[in-house]
Amino acid sequence: MSSAAMYKVIFLNQGEVYEMYAKQVYQSDLWGFLEVEEFVFGERSQMIVDPAEEKLKSEFSSIKRSFIPVHSVIRIDEVEKEGVCKILDIKMGDNVTKLTYPGTAPKPKPKP
């Protein structure tokens, strides 16, 4: 893994989709979790402030490492440089496919 690698991590968190950038992403020793380290937030010199990015920055600026459940991860991309961190609302039923949690398999019918 090169030291200049940058990852865009998109995951679900409490009914919202978080799109964030980090320098380190790997499978955790905790079963079922992904570890994300070294979050990157764009340094903006503009007068316009994005409230979603500011919310993410305040929420994650003091966090050294975050453990994200694997089933919450939507996508991870390796990118050339960071972009704008975003929070998107999910509107169930619009373009989201509802997946059911796998349960027990149905019992086979007895043969006559």
C-alpha cells in the first residue's frame, strides 16, 4: 500500500449515508468490522461553509480510529485526492433496494 493512497468510504450511519475520505482502511481484528484511520477533511479557504462537512469534521476530528460494521459499508474507492465529505439522507423506497436479512432455510417438504 503506497503512502499516498487515499480512500473514499461510503457507509450507512443512523439513516444517513456518510461519504468520507481516509488514508487507512483495513479489516479489523474485531470480527465484522472495518477500521478506518486518518480521516481527511478538505481545507477550505472560501467563505462558503458546507454544514454537512462541518458536522462530519466536528464529529470525526478527534477520532483516531473508527470501527465501521462491514454490513454498513456501501462502497470503498481508492482515489487520487480527497473531495468534499458529505452526509446524504436515505429515502426508503426511492432508489434503494430493501434487502432482507438471511434467516433460516425453509424445511424441505416430506416426500409422499
